[in-house]
Amino acid sequence: MSNEWSRRDFLKTASAATLGALAAGYPCAMWAAEEEKIKPTADTVIVLWMAGGMAHTETFDPKRYTPYEKGLESNRVLSTFPAIDTAVDNIKVSQGLENIAKVMDRATLIRSYTAGDLGFILHSRHQYQWHTGYAPPQTVAAPHLGAFIARTLGPLNPAVPAFIDIGQRFDLGEGEELKAFHTAGFLGSEYGPFAISNPEQAVQSVRPPAGMSPSRFENRDKFYRKLMAKSPIMEYGSDYQQQSLLRSMDNAHRLLSSPASKAFDLSLEPKESYDKYNTGKFGLGCLLARRLTEVGARFIEVTTEYIPFVNWDTHENGHTRLVDLKKSIDAPIAQLVLDLEKRGLLDRTLIVLASEFSRDMMMEGKPENLVKNQVVVPDVINDMKYYGMHRHFTDAGSVLMFGGGMKKGYLHGKTADERPCTTVEKRVVIEDLHASIYRAVGISPKLSYDIEKRPFYVTKDGKGKPVMDLFA
């Protein structure tokens, strides 16, 4: 594949796959005959998505610290934060993550996640692969990890959407590319994400519009269904896709009248608890995730939000921006763990913190598969904006997991102590990471759904293998 594979190519193939999904019939689940019944260790999955490329050496895999000074040689910089101790003797993390450090004795930390080799690095392509398990382009619309779980296991609470996505807007840069994997694909609309772009406004998504009477809302719903019956989706879609769309509308309607809808209202949270999470949109997203877990959500993703050159997409000012990013994630993530533990929910809730790839000061891609540099890095740093990890690095990355049957205080994998800080022990690729998540909820990595008369597996070609060392 050419290294110049573009966003336009991505959108063309994603659009074609979506149209193919609409015409597809009922996707039947097919378990591998030889697969044994898997006993689940988790009922709910929460993905905490560090969108944009979280540098492992600046967060959960700190290396030698080199403080900023004018005239600093770029190649000397491995970490721009000093390492700090955690609740586990053999695990250190970077300064700024003090609260997460205190709950590391509840965690499994993978330091050897390796992103796919997808040619010229585009965030949306790597995010697509992480969330679906497949690298684009695909001939069918690949379902999101959460959609596979929703379709296979169904909701824990019939009134609560099985798949909820918190924090991502689609009216910003690369919005169309992000939409390509925020979907249930060929599985049908009812298994797609219940999207909440702003957790502070989540309650608005489970109430009729302000000032609208119940009778008027019912009439609007009936009118909308009539319009849908005449839409291109209904004209060209298969019977299964048509019915799936209508069922998704029924599910949304059921939520409106359910007591579980109160979980979406953050104003009901006691102020003392609310303030512990209130570091911004991501922090309140973690609070919403906790409340939704309490009422029986099956799969929840909370994102720091992908916007090109914003948040973890640190093409410059890497160090100064991470100071603020860490403040936004540190307290709420630790509080989410503590609150779920206090409520007796952590053991059956799998929390997964991850990012599409890591970052490095000097290297784009990885040593044996370098790609074209996208960021200018001077050999000598004379300006603070160049101090930080600004290039995309795919040969190592950190994934942090809590609860859901994972070991406590466990460190998995190792990376080199000197540049390039590549994976040197116990490499974990996306197929095996997904297989581990699926196994935790009782799904075989060999599970497939028949679509267009061929199997589509939950892990690529059904070859994902759960990393059993992660499990308690």
C-alpha cells in the first residue's frame, strides 16, 4: 500500500462499505465449533480513549528525564517529565499522574502495545483499526468493538443503550473519517453508538425538546417514522437493516420513559462527588460513565476527543500541553476506579485506557518501517514549543486496564530504555488486545457474523489470541 494513501481514499472506501452494509441481509452469528464456552469476568466495558496519540514515555512508561534548557540536543530527550512512584514497587509513571499512581495496585499496565503498519500515518486510519480491529479499506462497513459486544451480548438493562459513546463531535476536522468507525456497520443501526457529544448536556438526549408536550412528541415520532419509510435507506436497504433502524428508534423511545434516564442527568450528582470529576469535558464524561455503569450500560467509550492538532495530537508544545492534559484525566480516572470499587462494580467492569499510537521526539513510524516525517524537529532546541514528543511512533505504546478480571498491580511487556524506545518483550497487537477484551465479556475471538455469504470475525480472520497473562 502506498504511503500516500489519503483521507479522500479513506472516505471513498468507507462510503462504499456503508452503502454495502445497507443492502446486506441479516448477519448471522457463527461460533467456531471447537471453541469452548468462555466464562466472562466482566459485564461492562469502559474504554477511556486518549485521542490523538498518547506518548508512552511521557505517561505510563517514563524514561530518562531531560529538563528543558536552550541549546538542548533533541536526540537527548526521551521524557520531558520525571518519573514518580506508584502504589506498586516496580511500576513508575510520569509526573502529573499522581492520582492514577495511587490506584496502580488495582491495575494491569501493558507497555508493549504495537500499532499496525498502515503506511503514511493518518490518525483516523489508526483509530479505525483500533476500534474495529481491521485496517481500512474494507469491502463492508466494519462494526465498532462496542457494536460487536452490543450485538452479541445485548443490553444489561433493556432500557439503557448497550453502546454509548461520550465526548466526540463530528462537525470538526476529520469528522467524516471518524464517523466511519463510530457505527455498527453491517450489524444494523440498533447496535450503533448512542452518541453524547457533551456529557453536561447528556440529559437533553433523554428528554423531549424543551417546551414540547408528550402528545406533540408522540406525533412527531409517528411523522418521523412515515418519513423514514420513504427515505433512500428504506428504499435500498435490506429488510433487516430497515427493521434494525426502526428498533433503534424504539430503543431510544423506551429510554425516555425509563427511570434509568436519570443517570444521564449530572445535576443529580452530589456536589462533592461532581467536583472530583469536574476537570473538563473528559472528567465529566468519566462521571457519566460511572452513573451509566450503575444502571446497566454494557459498553461505554469516553474520549478526550480527536481534533487535528488538539489534545493528544501534539505536533508542537508537547510538554506544556501534556501538563494540562494530565490535569484533565488524572483525578477523574482515579476517581472512576475508586467509585466503582466502592460500589462493588469494579470486579465486573473492565476499564481500558488506550490511544491509537505513541509519540517520539525524533522518529516517525518505527525503526524498520520509517515513514515520511510530518513534523519539523530541529536538531537543537532553542524554543519551548519544540520540547516534547511530536512525531508519530508506532512500535510501542501503553494500555492501562482496571477491573474486569484483570490482574492487580501487574506489569506486562517492556520497551527499550534508549531511543528508539521500541517494544522488546511480550508484544501485544490489536488482534490480541481485542481478543482479551472479548474474552473478558465471554466472547470468543473466533466468533464471526456471516455477511455477503462469508464470515466476518470479531478479531481479524478470527486469529486474535487473548493475552492470558493479563487475567487474574
